[in-house]
Amino acid sequence: MKKTLVSALTTALVVGAASTTFAAANPFSDVPADHWAYDAVSQLAADGVIEGYGDTTFRGNQNITRYEMAQMIAKAMAKSDVSAADKALIDKLAAEFSDELNNLGVRVSNLERNADMVKWNGKAEYTYTSNRDKDASTKANDDQLLFRLEPSAEVNSHWHVNARLDASTDLQQDNADVTGKHGSSQDTDVKLKRIWAQGNYNNFQVKLGKFAQIDDDSIFDTTFSGAEVKFGNKVTFTAGAGRLDTDDYVTTHKVGTGVMGADQKEIKADVVDDDAANYQYAGLGYANGKFVGGVDYHHLNADNFDYVVDKGAKSNIEDNANIWLVKAAYQFDKTNGLNGFYANNTSADDFDKAWSVEYDYKGAEAENKGTWGMWAAYRNLGYNTALFSTYDALLQGQKGWEVGANYAPFKNVVATLRYGNGKETWTNDKIENLFGRVEFFF
């Protein structure tokens, strides 16, 4: 049975190999930078897993046998200094090509192959936050502990089942009272945060269950229950629909014509207490070497969004949120990158825009001791657009500067520090936020 090398690389990516966004320089003259397999080929070549041919060509479209692929895997298994990401890739490929490896004298037992069907990853983390309103002379400090498990089970060559289980504790509540009764306080919270089935096919992916959507890297850091499909490779189209939790989300809008101070209209804040909102989204994405970009649309419907839409003599109450988002990132080299987004909620009457620009220098890698990174950003996170923000140093309804750094003092340990300074867009009060976190990965 024959398999092309391109197909073999596809298998490697599908079975869950961890990779970096921007791979090493490509040593093969016949794999251009805009080839869909460029990053995978470059990374595996840089790590010594594949070597190509003596004339500096890769011949990626040439058929090779499973035996030839197993020879490359055997060579990779003999290495002792591979990264954690490459080790995960090698283990998966060893299970896939166990018969051929056994014929080569490289033993891969059935027990090892079956055990490799389920992977357990996770982390323990400590987080400290201090959010301060300078004008109101208020300060809120918090300490949290989190233990997270993320299992992934292989169903077959196309389908996996994934989950996320979180156990969190508020250290300011100095007891271990855990109760399952609805409405009662609990200091330790154990939740199944995500669970979904994912099918990966050539240029097609489907997700079913509870998972994060396409903008979990910007203003929609939450999970929803539903379905998502994704088509394409370099250019992708993604669409999803389901129900999204809006518990404790705050909306704001202007009311009346009164004036506060010099030019501020009176502002009203409402808490969206619906259990869930109907949710649909769609997006176009593009990735080509150093550049990644996309345009997305999100629609939510919840009774208490309560936006006031001014229509001349009449005002209309709008319970829909319609948010457009444009995002882009460019990696100049291995150490310097720039990313940003702009979003607008066309249904909101105020606080209807959110945007961010961030410069990154290097970055801590959990598997590599001594690595570090730092960044600087300016963010404006309007209440009615940054509904489920991922950001920690500037929160929903705030705007200002953020600086931060991370460092890996030991293997699989990362420390992060963030500082935010700016204003609360609702009251115009000066704010200052501190965020610190230590993560232990396993």
C-alpha cells in the first residue's frame, strides 16, 4: 500500500501534533512559502525528522511506501533531544505505523498503540488580580487556584472526542465548602467546561458539542453549545450555530437627554440574566506564511440585551447583537510579531466599538526552560462589543495601555505578569489593573 508524503504529513497534523504558528526556514527549493504544507515540512526538516534528497529538493508529490515512512519515524524515535511537541507527533506516528516499525525491529506493542488512543493534558495555575479605580478610590483583589484536565480520545482516523474539566477555588474564601445545590454559595467550583466531537477530513472540519468559537483569541472568550463546520485550507470559511451562555454579561446604553458633567449623557447598565442566547456566526479566514487574517460576523439574541436604537421621533428596543470583526496578525521574523482586531456592534446605541493593537517580542515556551517574551498593546474594549473578552489587564468597558511579560523558569512552568493603565469608558474614571499567573503544565 502506498501513501504520498503529503498524505503522511496530513495524517501527522490530523492526529494532534502540536506546532508553532511560524515554522523554521525551509531548506527545500521545491516547497515555496505559499505551499499549504510549508510550515509542516520546514518544522519536521529543522528537527531532523525528514531530510529530503541530495539535490535540495523535497519531491513532496512523489509516492513513497509506508515502509519508507516508517524508516523516517524510526529515525525520529531514536532521537533523545526532541521537544515535547515533536515527541507527541512521533508517538502518534509510531502508533499509526506500528506494523511497519515492528518489521524494522522497532517494537511498538499493541498495549502502547491502544494507550495512545487517549491523551491526557492539563495544568494547575495560580492567578492574582488587583483591579483599581483611582478616582473612586476602590480596589478589588482576588486569588484563584485552577486545576484543569483536557483529555482527547481518538475514535478513528478522522474523529476525536475532546473535553475540558476545570476545578477552581477562590482563596479569599478560606474553606473547602463544596455544594451542588443551585443558588447556594460555593468556594470550590467543579465544571465540565467543554466537550465536543471533532471530525477532520481533507479541507473540511466539523465540531459537535460545547466548544470555543472562531474568535476565542479576541473578544469572544466563552464556549457555546452547538455545531460548527469549516471548509478550506489556506482560505477558510467557518460557520456555527447554537446557544451561548450570557450569565452576568453587562450591557450599557444612554437614557434620557440629561447631562452629567460637561458633556456626558446619563448611562444605564443592565445585567443580561438570560440563561443563554441564540447564537450564530460565520467567518472568512486567510493564512499564508507570515500573515493571518479574517473577517467574522456574530449574531446573538437575548431578551435583556436592551439596546436603544434611535429612529428620530421614535426609539426602538433592540434585543439582538450584531457584531462585525476584522482581525489580522503578521510575524516579521522569529522574534517580532504584530496583531490586532477591530469590531463593531451595529445594534448598540453606545459603547459599540472594540479594537486592539499588540506588538509581541518572542514568547515563553512551556517545553523550553529559559524562554521568555514581552508585549505592549493598546486596547479599547467597548461594553456592548467586547462581550466575552479574553484580556486580563484591561477588562470589558475599559480602554488604555497594557504591557506584559512571560518567562519559563523551568520546563513546563510559565510565569506571566500583565499591567493595564487607562480609563473606564462608562464613568471615565482612571483605572489600574495588575494580573499575575503561574502555570504548571502536564
